[in-house]
Amino acid sequence: MSNHPEAASPSERYKAAALRSSDAKSYLGAFSRTFDFDLDDFQREACRSLQEGRGVLVAAPTGAGKTIVGEFAIYLALERGLKAFYTTPIKALSNQKFSELTAKYGAANVGLLTGDSTINGDAPVVVMTTEVLRNMLYADSDTLVDLGYVVMDEVHYLADRFRGAVWEEVIIHLPSEVQLASLSATVSNAEEFGAWLDTVRGDTDVIVSEHRPVPLWQHVMVGREIVDLFAGDTTFDEIAASPDGPAAEPGERRGAEPTAGFEVNPELLSMARAESQMNFRGRFGHGGRSRRRQGRQMDGRQREDRSSDEQRSPVRKASRPQVIASLDRQDLLPAITFIFSRAGCDAAVAQCAAAGLWLTTEREQQIIASRVDEASRDIPPEDLDVLGFWGWRDGLLRGLAAHHAGLLPTFKEVVETLFADGLVKAVFATETLALGVNMPARCVVLEKLDKFNGEAHVNITAGEYTQLTGRAGRRGIDVEGHAVVLWQPGTDPAAVAGLASRRTYPLNSSFRPTYNMSINLIAQFGRARAREILESSFAQFQADRSVVGLARQVRAREESLAGYATAMTCHLGDFTEYATLRRELGDAEKAASRSNARARKSLTQDSLTRLMPGDVLKVTGGRIPGYAVVLSADSQAREPRPSILTEDGQLRRISSYDVDGPVSAESWVKIPKSFNAKVPKSRRDLAAALRDAVRDGRPPARSARNEDFGRNRNVAEQERKIAGLRKALRAHPCHGCSEREDHARWSERWWKLRQETDGLVRQIQGRTNTIAKTFDRVCDLLSAYGYLEAKGGGHLAISTDGQRLRRIYGEKDLLISQAIRHGAISDLDAAELAAFASTLVYQAKREDRGLRPRMPSVSLEESVDIVVREWSRLEDLEEENKLPLTGEPELGLVWPMFKWAKGRHLQDVLNGTDLAAGDFVRWAKQVVDLLDQLAKIPGLEPRLARICREAIDLVRRGVVAYSNVA
């Protein structure tokens, strides 16, 4: 689809005019007139599909205006007297969309349903998180009556490995008469995703647009100077349209060769070369001697200083205040600077404030102060200090703010609205801001191109780069947007150009059957139909498509194998049999070599454990060859490292890597009782005694000790096997063939290709019906627990306990059900129940996990014992059934939640923890969400349901209860 009408032919222009005339008389025409700008072609095309009764998948860059299509679905619902649901992946985006739609359609027509907010839930238009809609579908909620349209914003979120499956559940289970409008970032396999939607939802049109309404320019900030990344005038659209731009796979390092039309700025390339030469000279200066070798002579502090300075650059990196000041001078504010660290975001605001930066006028400061004070009016005064309110407020007055998950939700909402209104000029954010919160800027800055993913520092992908920089350029405000990467030591301009030019962002399913999903499907459809439904998932769709390609490869390889088999045919006998003997002989010889090496290492380590203080040995390898005396043994270690004193008085430890084989004492010296290894004179005296003992040939004192280190018993057996194979090989008829080696080469090719082909066949077997096989294993586990009961004809029925599991949603759904089943919440009061619930929702950082704390009460201690015991049993069953493991109950939030439920101040609650206030509020809301689920479980004892509601009231207070949206 062309985005440039002037390039159209006369017939195309006539057709477009006819379409516009038709649109003018339709719902689309009326809808279009509510805007003061013309809709883009892709927006019109998508809206037209919805108007004609088809579903639609819209994939377009951030800021291109995809939400117009979602709003048209809402418009159609209201005009036709139907309901429309607008789903989002995160609560912040739900809150923002709720505010926008309320302003447009009125408070009476718009509702909000998230885990912790319920506003006008029966309205004709309801904004909600995707999980809420999933729960409605499983509960067969009355709210679904008259539902006509569902908008799934940020639908590419289904690739999220933790929550993505929810999107597929909703898409599969929505009633067939509901039209689906799916809005996605630009993905490279939109057609594949659209084909799946067409399969499960019926007619679905795929509309893809690479066009950005606001051109995006790419830059690198070198020092305080902003330099263009590309040599020519190259925008996002031009790069996206080019098949041969300077693209590189994520992490791939390209050379600096210019590509057709998109040459990397030579100034940046020459700077990278200069930096590389500087570092080379720094490492290999002073007559060619490596400084790293010199570094071994430095003390520990000097070595640390030297290594930190190892990557040098001719460019002095600009500080964060200098970066913002440079952007301000070049009229590139407002800007979002992405820093992949919460602490880094907060530090950036503090650094800019300390540098005296003021980006706001007096009038703007008055407006900001008024809004901030109004937003914080209901926050208890005693909590303001612990929330960091005053520093946050001072930053806002200066036009500066941080935005990350550790902020109080109220604070984040204020930052978002002030930034959207142009009052805050510089926001320092983590990547969570790129998930969909509408905060466009004139400029986006990336401090680094790598991030910590929880396990290691990894380079960001081209898709992530596109998502982050897509925030730059505000439609209707900015003429152009700007993406700026800060120059760091080691920056490769060609690699940055590769990130900026690739549009690859494949959408891969993360779907798998969960316990709750499986039992709900069986309850509604029966096992056989549930299995069929799961096989219609996008995950299975992708697996089946990949199987087609793999099967094609297998067929091609089988043809090649037949040709190889013909080429290795021998007229003297069966060459396949002969080749098998050759391979077995080669494998046996390699195994013997490895076995001998392992045996030698084992014998060497055994000999080191036998050394005693005073033994003199000869060190034959490593860094310290020569004679040495053993100072202390190390007989209990897995890899022994006895300490020794060398002939020249050096203290060392030796291991199996420092000797060429088993060692034994060659002489002996007596170590004086007064010997002190820390005293130089003691070392010198003992070293002299060592040299005397060696010169005099003094025998070892423990000659009677058994120094026979044995012989590996397997060696003889291996040698017999090898001899037998050699004999069989020589006796085989093919051994005398004149073309034997030629046949052998074809045989090796056949064998290698056979291995590869068998691997592909195993992949096909593994991918066929993978989702259904997982579902079967889930059913087996649920049956073992008694949640499913076998009935006649192979049918499964849901037990009473199973009915409870149907209403529990979360990553620990089965564990929660088991805890209730075994009385874990039966003897708890409301505060204890809130603390207990935290163990089932909280996820501690890996480094924060430690010893089990003492519980606040005996009852809570017993409840935790129950849930830990049930988790251990569940994990064993999951391993047995080859299912993903349920996370361990986390106890790190028990005390803070207990204190909060007991009415303590936020300062007291957070004392002694590493929790940020925003994190505590987020976890507290998840505790409320779980308690609300428990209170609504069918058949739950009324007393327990009442305690759940009491616990909700205890937790939902103060900063936890407060939200700007409500």
C-alpha cells in the first residue's frame, strides 16, 4: 500500500476518490469528521475493514496513530448499540486510555476494570487489562452480553514469556460474533500472525505500515556534539523501505563498508578507528611489551585502576546534565533518556538538579506546583518523606523527572500528564515506558546499547531499539523526531547503524497450557474439545509451519543420502559395515585417550592429597618450576592445593595444573615449630634448609608410605576392545579394496548427513502436537491431585477442589489451591492472611533471597510450613511430568505486609528492606487482587471469605488505596 498518493496512476486516483466519496456517507466518514486532520491511508483501510464486518491486524510504528483504529471500533459499538472492550497489557496504559476515552465519550459511557480499580464496569465502553477479560471469559460473565468489539492494544505483548499466553487465550475464547481489532508494533511476521487470526477468528485483514508521520533522524552524541549517524539525509522511512540498508542481526558486528545509499558518517568511523588505535597502543606500548604483563607486578589496587581504564577514548563523555543542556540549546526538548536502571534514573534527576539545571519558566513552575500539590493532597503527610516526595517535587519544578516501576503509581501518573502537557522537559526512564504509555517526545536518548536482563549484560535487539526510539516525534507538534545514542568507549558506528536500520521484530508465541487454563477448558468443553482448542493456538500454528519447512529439508537430505550410499558401494563387500567398524574404532581410541587423561588427573590429585608438611617435591610445570617444601597439606579438598615454599622463598599453592603427573616426596626437611610464613627470615631459613636437603640427597622420611598410585583398571579392557576392532577391520573384505579411502570419504559424508537428518526428524516429532502433549501432562498431574476425576467413556469431571482452582488466576494457581485445600489459611486473622498472601505473589530479586525469616506469629509459621511443603511436593510432580516448575513461595514481603496490615506507617514498613515505595505499593495491590479472588471462590467457607475482605480493607489504605484515576 502506497503512502504517497502523488505517485498513483490515474486509475488508482479515481478509485481512491470513489472510496473517499463512499466513506463520506458511512460511519467512517462521520467518525473522520470528529478529527481536525485527515486520516492516513492505513487508518482508513483498517477502519473500512471493521466497518465491513471483518477483523483487523494493524502493525505500524510507534506514534503512527494505530489507536485511531481502536477508537473507530468503539465508535462503531456505540453507534450500533453494542459494547466495546479496550484491553491493554499494563494498568498504567489502561488508566491513561480510560482518561482519554472518558474525556471523549463522557464518564457515563466509559468504565475501567483492572486488578485494583473498578469504575462503571457495566458501561458500553470498558477499558481493562487483558487478564481481566480472560477471567471474564472463563467465568462466563454477564458483562460479555452484547459485546461487539474488542480492541487488543499492544497485541505483540503475546510474545512475553510470563504473561503473553493470556492474549492467545482471549483471542481463542472470544465469542465468534465479536470483531477483533489487534494493534501491534511493526513486526516482521505480521502476515503469519494475521493468517493465524484468520484461522481462529474468521476473516481478518492485515494492514502493515512502515511509514512514520513524523520523520525520525538518527544521531550519535560525541562529547557534547550531536553528529548524524548517516552521511546523507536519511530518515526512518527511507531506511525501512531499503532492502539493502546497513542492517545487521542483533549482536552482529559489521564492517564499516558503506552500503547502497546509506553510508555511515565517515566522521564517526574515523573516530572509532582513532579510539581503536589508542587502545592498541595503550596495551602494546613501551617497545612492544604487553602492559597486561606489567600489570601482574602491580598491587591489587593498581591493577583494578588499570583495568577500569583499559578501554580508552579520545572523546570526553558528556555528563547527564551536559547532555540535557546540549539538547536544550539545540531545541530538542522534551526528551526521554532511556537508562536501563532505576537507580540510574533517580541519580540522573539528582545530578541535573545538583548542576543547577532549570528547564521551566516561572509560570510553568506555578502550574507544576499546583498540580503536584493537588495530586498529593490525599497522601498521608507522614508518608511524604519516605516516598521521596520533596526531591521528586523539586525535580518536577525544574522540568526533570524519573519514570520507572519503583515509583509510586500516583507519581508516575503525574509525570506522564506533566510530560504530555509539555511542562516536564526531560524524563529519565527505564524501558518499561516503551511498552505503550503514551509519552511521545521530540527526542529520545539511549545512554547505552546494552542492558542487564536479570542474568547477564546483553546487547539490545533491533526490535527493542525501534520500540525505544519510536517515542521520538510528536504528531501534530514536531516537524521531525530525533534519536540520539551516546558515544561510549568501544562504540561501533556500523553496529549502531545496523540497529537503526533493521525492522526485524518477529512475534513468537509464548503460549503453554496452565493449570487454571486447562481445568477451565475441560469444564466448558470437555477434554477432547479442549485439546482441539489448544491445538489452534498461535504457538502450535507456528510449530506446524516450521514442521513443513523441516519436512522439506528431511526429504532433500534423504535424496542426498541415497546418492552417498550409491557412491560408497564396494564390489568386495558391505562397506556400510566396514565404515561402522572404522567409526567404532575411532570412537574407542578417543574414549581411551579421554579416559587416560581423566585417570592421570585423578592420580595426580590423589598424589597431592598424600603430601605432608616437610615433604620436598619437584614441581615440573606451571609458573614455579623447581624444588619446594610442603608447608601444609590439603587432603580434604575436592581439588587439593597444598601450600608450599619454593627454593627462592616464595609462598605458593600448587594444583594438578602445576605438575606433569603424580608427584611424590623426593626428600624431607624438618619445619621448625617457630616457623612463621609471614616472617621473611623464617622463609629464608627454611628455603636454605630445602636447598641443603636437595644438595645432600636426603631421603624422604616417610619412605614406607604407599606411593603406588595404582593403574586405571579400565585401560586393559579398552586396549583389548581396540585390538579386537583393529583385527576385525583388517579381516573385513573391504579392507583390501583399492578404492577404500574414496569409499570412506563418501561414507563419512553419509554418516554426518544421517546424523543431521535424524536430528531434524527428532525436531519434527518434538514440535508435532507439542501443546496438546503438554496439556495431557497437565491433566495427568491434576488427576493425581484429585482435581480431575475419571468418568465413563474416558471423560473427565471437575472435582470440588477443581472448581476452586477454576477461579484462581496467577503463576502459582495450583499451589494457592493446594494451600487452601490443606488448611493454610484456616487459622489466620486478617493481617496474617495478608502477609501469607504475599508469599504467593511476591517475586524477590535473585540477590535478595536469603535465609527463611522468623514469622510474625505461630499461626503464620504453620501456614508457611504447609505452603512450602506443598510447593516441594508439587515441584517433584512437575519434574516427573516434564512440566515448567512453579516458583517457590517468597517470604521477603511477609513482615512488611504484616506491619502494613497492622496499621504501621510506611516508614516503619520499609525500614530494614530494600523495597522502593512504588514496589511495595505494586506488590500490595497484587496481594489485594489475590485476596479478592479468594473471597469470591465458590463454596469457600463464609468465615474465610469475610476474613479475606477484612484483609483487603487492611491493605487497601493510604498510598496503596490512592490513585489519580479513581
